[in-house]
Amino acid sequence: MVDTKRFPHYFESFDYAQMLVDFPLREDFDRFARLSRDEIEHRQQEKFLRCVARAWEVPFYQRLWGAVGLEPGDIRGLDDLPRLPIFSKTELMQSVAEYPPFGDYHGWEKWPPAQRPVVVMQTTSGTTGRPQPLFFSPKSREVQALLVGRAYALQGLRPAEVVHSVYGHGMINGGHYVREAVTHYTNAVLLSAGTGVETRSVQQVGLMKDFGATVIVGFVDYIKRLAEVAREMGLTPGVDIPIRMISGHIGRESRQDIAAAWGGAEVYDWYGVGDTGLIAAEAADQDGMYVMEDAQLAEICDIDDNTPIATTEPGNLVVTCLYRDDIYPMIRFNTKDVSAWREGDSDLGMNLKRIEGFLGRSDNMVKIRGINIYPQALAPVLSEVDEFLGEYICRVQRDPAGRDELTVLIEASRADDTEVGRRFENLLRQRFGLKMPVELKAAGELKALTQIEQRQKPIRLLDERDLRGDD
């Protein structure tokens, strides 16, 4: 019989009071954000070395670091960070394949099965294959939620507001930890509606109206869709549903279009991935995203050779989680999301580094006749045409001669007007230096392809090339 006394419950398994000291909220975080760069990096150093020591106990890192000749004790501080190899989802999924079903990157091997600590498990969405397991200790779970609650506060979330969340639930992480963020680290009321599959769009609009929602959080593609549904129901977004603030993932979407859809609401961006949690977020100044440097160590690295970039040139965002010193350490994880550093001083007086936010996926980039195209980058360009209805998808095909063609399918009013199509094509050629054929579609016609009502992140690329045999 297992001695259950060995198993402390969730909040007994770590020092919650100390967590709030290490990763503060509100006024205490404001004081941290105003420290000198030397003091910020001094505090990062101690956390970083704890994470490195823990990682040396994990088989995944023993292999990864040992393969480049590193031994325990070689990494003595942040100056040694570039010596550590970068890894990505590829290496994590290889670990799952070789050590099924959970992989060996979480560090459970330290404990016998009957003595393993409390753990929370989620998975990635698995849109490109098998879902990847994600693991959180109670401490890392709470820090992850705290960072989102902190971001909402920086963006102006007020006491007792009604927050409508369209993040998905199930095995993926988003909806769960946003719920934990709002309920544990704000004093707002949460409507956890989820995606359009979990709660029908018409019902979501009804919930927001009935309960007086003032804030919407989630992926902005679906948030815009809800504004359309509200109008179809005879309601005026921003009036009948008094939304004043939207906090989501804007990426390359038009902030102005999102705000206008909801009657002029303030729109804020933040960035994170399932493995790391929130990394950076806009604050009230809306001037770049502040990296949460007490919890996250961010690098922008060259897409081709992984060398760190100190300028404002775009590159892959590589992250070290400074709060993961128990379950699933994460040191130099390549998100494959492209971003860049933001220059200049903060108008809010914060000394935190800032990034530009999500600029595209380096592994979703398409090279057409020598030109790199990020599908997400098309959104702000397309929005310059009045007839654009907000939805699009890129389709890449290869003809028998081996020539690649990128066609952009666009939902537009006057979809049968060839002049509208020519305006889109001319604008795309002007901005990207590449002729991209355009196919216009009526409103709602692309839903099956983008899966806008089923997914948190709509699909923007259909790569229909047969790449077998390519180098």
C-alpha cells in the first residue's frame, strides 16, 4: 500500500509565499522592473544556475549537453549561456519517440514512481503530428498563471470586471492556465466560454451580453468573428456588449481592425508558447512587449546559425525559463517564432527588455523564387483593402516543371469583382516583390480551411507540394 503521507497536496508541495517574493505581482513587480540592468541580471543569475543544476539531473539534458563536450560545473553563469546548445520541438518529440509515452525531458527519473511529486499534464495541439506532453509542477504552474495575471494588470484590467475567454480547453494548455490566471491572480469574474466548438458563437455573444462582459481575452481572429456574430444578432459591439479592452495575440493582424470591430476597445498583445508560458506582454504604453525577465530569459537568434542577435534584425525567439528548476527544465528552447528587439527607452520607466512580438514562424516560412514569405505577414497588408473581410489562407503548389506558386485565398465583399482581386494582387506584389495570384471568396467560405471556429490559432498555410526527394 502506498503511504499517502508522502504526497503533499498541490499547494503544500512548494513554498507559495517564497514564490510571490521571487515572482512578484503589482507594486513589487513594478519595483523589480525599475531596477538597473546589472541588478536585474544579478537576480537572473541565481535562478539560472539553479535551473542548470537541475537540468544536469535530467537524461535529456545529459545527452544534449554531453554531446557538445560539456560537463557539470562548466556553466558558471549567464556569460556561459551561448555554450549551451539550442533545442526545439524536434528534439522533444524525438525524446517522446525514444522514451514513450512521456519522453525523458521532464526529470521524473529522480524519484521512484511511488514518490513522484504532484504534476499537471497538458499537451500541445498536435496540429503537425503527435501531441507533445507538457508537464508542470505546482510551482511552475502557478508562476505561469501569475505571469498572465500580471500582464492583464499591466494592461489595465480593473477590479470586478467580467472577462470573457475564448481560449480552448481539453488537453491543450491555453484555456486552463488563463482560467487559473484570472481566478488566482486577478479579482475579475471569468466567463470561460472556450472555442466556438465548446460554446457556440451565438451562445457566446449571449453570455457576454447577459453578464455584461467588459474584457475579451483570446486569439484575435475568433474575437473578430464574435463581433460579426453580434452584429448578425442585431447587437452593437461596444454598446450592447460594453467591451472596453481586448487582450490577445495580435501577431501581424491589424490592431485598428480589431479595435473597430468592438467599438473602439483598447487592444493589447502578449506572447508565449505552451512549453514556456507567457514570455512577454504589452503594458499600458503599447510600445513593444516587455519580457518578464524575473521568470524568462529571452534571446533573439539567427534563423540559420543560432547565433544571438543584439540588433533589431529579426530572428528566432529562444527562451530559458528561470522558474523551471524542478519538473521539465527549459533552457535555450527555440520557439521557431520570429521576433526582434525593440529599441529605445520605456515611457513607463521600466528597464525590462522589449520585443516586437510575433512576426511569423521560421518553420512556416515559404521561399518563392528566392523571396521569404511568412503567411502571417500578409494580414496587415490585406487589411489595407476596404473589401477585406479578415479571413485568408495561403496555398502553395508545385507545377510539373518544379515551379512553386503561392496563391492567396481571401474572403472579401464584392468577391465576384475582378477589380477588387486586382487591387489585392497589386498591393501584394508591391509590398513583397512577388506576384501572388488571388482567389476571392465570399464571407465564411474559408472556415473549413482556416478552421477559425475550431482552433485557437487559425490555419494560414496549406502547403500542397510533394516535397519527397527534395534536399
